[in-house]
Amino acid sequence: KFEPGHLLQHIEKYKITTFRAPPTVYRFMIKTDLSKYDLSSVKYMMTAGEALNPEIYRQIRMKTGHPIYEGFGQTETTIVCGTFSEYMEIRPGSMGRPSPLYYVQLLNNEGKPVEQGETGEICIRLRDPQDGLFSGYYMDHELTKTVIYDGYYHLGDLAYCDSDGYYWFVGRKDDIIKSSGYRIGPFEVESALMEHPDVLECAITGVPDPEGVRGQLVKATVVLANDYTATDELKKQLQNYVKKATAPYKYPRVIEFVDELPKTISGKIRRVEIRENDIQ
């Protein structure tokens, strides 16, 4: 089990200057008494692996004085978007701006560019030669054709772009929840829940509506912070909190409290595993 205290002791002992970790680590850090550790050697904090919730950024900035520079990319790429230097404004919740290495475009389901502020799939328009991008999946030409076609590499992630060229993560295409005619991105709901002091971390997924009315229901799988107890009253509090922080139709109608969330070895939350367990 990950213990943030052990990591913080190593930062103190070895005078770490540049600290980079996935959001999972930062989520645990903000629930730790950071005043017990000497982190004065740290000059830069960075994150990658999955989107960083604005509340996590705010609390780390408040408790350490450091902003967190975010990078977005894939195993198949280098960093595609990010906040690349201290001279670039950090907008909490945003993945930053595209790297000059890539021509990034947001496309709709018909392969057409979306308008500013509209959600689309993050794609890289291919150049010849194209640096910083894999040539294909090893010995799997058919799988390669599912992501490289029509002159683009399709990342499978959804985002929108604001008027200043900053990209805002919405979710993986297969993580989007379709409920009562609405398309709900998990990241916004997770970010709202992370503002609640009782929540250590959470994952938002869709589960089938047993009544068959809404298609899917929004489900929150929640790990509580230390000294908090799972109760029906707390479920109602969390539901009402999300209703006020986002929109009423986005609140989690199903909440499950767990001791830990399934994660990859690099700390990413495995929402697919949660979905698979729910349909077994």
C-alpha cells in the first residue's frame, strides 16, 4: 500500500528539487500533514498519467507554495499538451496547450473539426516525417488501423479548447456516460467530489439503469479520507454536493464506498475494471 509519509521522508532526506508524480500521489499528499516534512529543496512539481483535479492543484499550491505543471500524452506519443514553463499561465483543471511537435485537432464522430468550446476527440494530424509518434502496434496491423486513419492518429480522449488555446480534458471516449439523453464526462463529476473534505479519491463510471429508463446511471466509487465513516447520510451529502457544484443530472445516483480503487502500476485509476465488476 502506498504510504505518502515514506515518499515525503525521501524528498526531505535526498533534497529532491524536481518532483513528478501522478495525481494519485498528490491526492494522498493533501490528506497528510505536510508541515511535518522539510520540502524546502523542491523547486518544481509536475504531474502526468491522468488529469489533475483543480481542487488537488489548489490545495497543493496552498500547502507547499508550488504550482503543479501538467503534461498530457500517451505511451504511443511524447507529451502532446502541457504547461511547459514557468512563463506559461497555469489554469487549474486544464491540460495546457499543444506541444509544437504536433498539430493537434479536435474532431467529431464524422472526422470534422469541432467549434471552439465544443467537445471532440484529441487527434494528431500526421506529417511526413512525424516525430514523437509510434509507427504502429507491434505485429498488429489491424489494431494500428483502428487509431491511425484518414491522416490522423486518434488518441481516444475527449477534450474541448477555449479561446486562448488551452485544452480541457473531458474523459476517455469509452468512459463517457450516457444517461437520460445526456453525455456526462467523469472528470467533471470526480473533480466536484474531490472538493468534499471526506473524499480521499473517487472514480466515476456508468452502470446500467435497472429500470431501463435512463440507459446508464452515474456511479461514484469512493475512498474516504481517514477517520470518516461510510453512512447513508454521507451518501446524500455527496450527492447534494455534486448537484450544487455541477448540474443536477450529473450527480451520482449510485455510490459505493471502498477501501481502495483499482489502479495500474503507474497509478492510473482503472475505471474499466470497475465497470467490468459491476456487470458480472
